[in-house]
Amino acid sequence: MTASHSASLLNDDLATAERATAPASPLVVERAETTEVRGSSVWRTRVLQVASVATAIGLWQLLTADKVRWWLRFDTLPTVTEIVREFGKQLQSDQFYVDVAQSLIRILTGFGLAAVVGVVAGIALGRSGLFAAVLGPLTELARPIPAIALVPVAILLFPSDESGIVFITFMASLFPVLVSTRHAVRALPTIWEDALRTLGASRTDVLVRVVFPGILPGVFSGLSVGMGVAWICLISAEMISGRLGIGYRTWQAYTIVDYPAVFVGMITIGILGFGTSGIVELAGRRITRWLPREVAE
């Protein structure tokens, strides 16, 4: 081995040692600190969420078990232990799962139709002057009408209660999706479309490459709101004209003064609504993860 080769190897070893012992760059340190802070913040948020729910449950048990009657009459409400006992009983019943499945089928059918129709109509209203002139006034006239007020119309219009309930759910979630999509289309910078058209893009290319990606945050905001409204109107419709479903079973429990079962129904509705809304929001975050975080949220 020559002296020059030995010197070269020695220099390489020294350079490697210097890189290994050199302090991390400020950017790497900052990213690590940001990740650590964000992780601790998430855990702190989770702990506070669990603590708030546990506190509310404990307070409910305390007030109802001691039959507190001070302005509000907690002595007429079931205790947490009674509700848990009734929940366990219903979880062992096949009827409970039939009602849950029926409500989920109705909500997914009505909401799914509203998502498709709302997005398509919202894009058309935002981009077509003719479509906006013809159908815009009709949508604005129908939008303020509560979907639950359409129950008499649904009873007269559809041959079965099932179709009517799906129709009410569809109408409840349609307008949040439609209006949010329309606003998102109109808010798109025109320079994006102009830049694509100068390159010879067709209308289809503009829709696929500009409109659809650009409106996704607004669309999922409307879908999230629409899911919540759909559950409200679905449960109301089931209470009025349904024969199966969580809303129908909750109302039946109220008519026979079975208050623990009423609260089981309410809790089940809350869990189902929370779960379906969470799925919509998660899908929105996944699909729009290529956007800057503040825009995607």
C-alpha cells in the first residue's frame, strides 16, 4: 500500500468521523422538536376528551342516583347503571342489530345518492350559467324547507314507507353537499383553468385536472355536514313513519315509558352518527393529503 493511498484512507476516515459527530442541522432539530410537541399535544387532547366524557358520566350518575331535584328534575331520569344494564340486555337481542342495520342501510342509501347528485349539481350550478338560471331558483326555494317537513309529501309520493324515509334522508343531506360544492367551484382561481386551456386542454381535462382536485376540501366539508343532518332527519322520519330502525325503536320505548331503553337508543344514535361522520372526515383527509394541511382541513 502506497503512502498516498494510506493518506487518502485516513482522510476518508476522518471525514466520516466528523460527519458522525457533527451536530444535526437546525432544520432537522426543528422538525424533531415539532414532531415531539405535536405528539404530546395529541396525547393531551385525548386525555382531556376522555376525562370530559368520564366527568359527564360520573356527574349524571351522581345526580340521578341521589334523585337531585333543583330546577332540573334528575329524579325522573334513569341512572347510568340502569342504562348500562339495559344496553347489555339489548346487545343480546337480535332485534337491536336488525334496527341498527336498517338505519345504516337507509342512511347510506340516502346519503350516497345525495353525495353523487349534490356534487354533480353543485359543479353544474357553479360552472354553467344556463343550469344556474334554470335550476338555481328552484334549489334556493327548496333549500330552506326542513327535510322533516317533507314527511307528508313522502307519504303521498312514495308507495312504501321505506322509500319515503330514504327520500327524506336524501333531501336532508343533498343541500349541504350541493351548496358547499357550488361555493367551492366558484372560489377556484380562474388562472388555473386559463393556464390549462392555453396548453390546449379540453373541458374534460379542466374538470379532471382543475375542478375536481380543487373543490375536494369544500366537497368533504359539505359531506361532513350533510351526514350529520341526514342522521337527524332519518331518526325523526323513523319515529314518525318507520317500522324498523333505531329511531322507531327509541320512540316505541318512550311510548311504553321505558326510559332506560330511550337513552340506549339515543346513545346508539350518537355512536352511529359519530362513527359515520368520522369515516367521512377520515376519507376527506386521506384523499386531500396532497394539499397543504391548512387547506385540506
